[in-house]
Amino acid sequence: MSAGRESAPPADKVVLVGNPGVGKSTIYQYFKTGRFAPEDQLSHRDKAEHTKKWNVSGVERSMTLYDTAGVERHTQTMLPTYFRRAKAIMLVYSIDNMESFGDIGSNWLDNSLNSANSARVVLVGNKVDLEDGQEVGGESKRVISRERAMQYAVMNDIDRSMVFEISAKTGHGVTEMFDAIVKTIDPVVQSQPAVDEKPNQPSCC
């Protein structure tokens, strides 16, 4: 780099973790393209990552989202490098799968923080589109209530403002979630007064 030239600020690293099938890759795909893609249509490769600019409170920051893309079955060997320098860890469960919620505590939370103990923890309940029953013959398949997720957050010192319920299929809550993550991990954004702005929309660019 030539003298006097200002380098671009580093991208804030955010990582996805959770059981297979909870929708991590669909969250990643929605962040990247702004569109839903079924799991069986996604290209699974070793860790996927995508960097994009995100505007919050009038400040444009770069954020990189990492997805395990199925590598979580080898968690014990990939954790140190996957989580290194992460600013936020997104612990994802599916609201219709009790095992995926239980494994947040029994597997993912402690293992994640052992590798990135200064990262902000984000608890994400995915697939809220199942709440209205449209996918399951008119009956909701929710088994983990929002209240239960909040209780878990309190017991494990997770900020209640970092507990989200989203749908990577419909896009419900996804943009608002990433806005909140950027605000909480970036001191520059935190210091800015609120401004009226167009909401961020995940896109292919």
C-alpha cells in the first residue's frame, strides 16, 4: 500500500452455526442474493463466504457472512479457523425442531465461544413461515416458543435484543436482523444518531 493511502475498513465477520437442516444455507443465500433457494438446490462446498456493503444509520460497512455448508459434521476440527476473528456468532435453530434448539446449549454455544470468546452471540429461530400452518395442512408445527428462546437467552447471558425469529423462505425479519447485528458489533455505527434511510435489501450485487 502506498504511503498516505487509507485502507478500507475490514469487513465485520459473522458466522452461522447450528444443526444440519435448520436453514443456515438458506439464510446465507438470502443474505447473498435476496432470494430463497431450497436446501437441495444449493451448492454445498467447504465453507461459503460472501461480503457485501450494509448501510445502517447512514454508515456503510462491509460485512462478511460465513456458512459451514454442511461442514458442521466435522465441527471439532473446523471450529478454530471458522470462528477466528468473528464479530458475531449466529446460533440457528428451527422453530419446529426441539433437538436443534437443545443442541444450541449442549453443543454449539460453548464450542463456538471457546474459539471466539469476544464475539457477540445471536440466537436465531428460523422457519417462522411454518407458524401459519401453510406448509403443513393448516396446522402450525412450532415447538419452540419465542418466550422459551428469550428464557434461554437470559439464562445464558445472551442480550435479549439479539434474539430473532425469521424466515429465510419469505424474508421475514432477515434484513432487520442483519441491521441489528451490524449496529451491535460496529462501534462506528453505534455512535451514529438514527436517520431515515431506505431499508437494506439483500441483492446479488
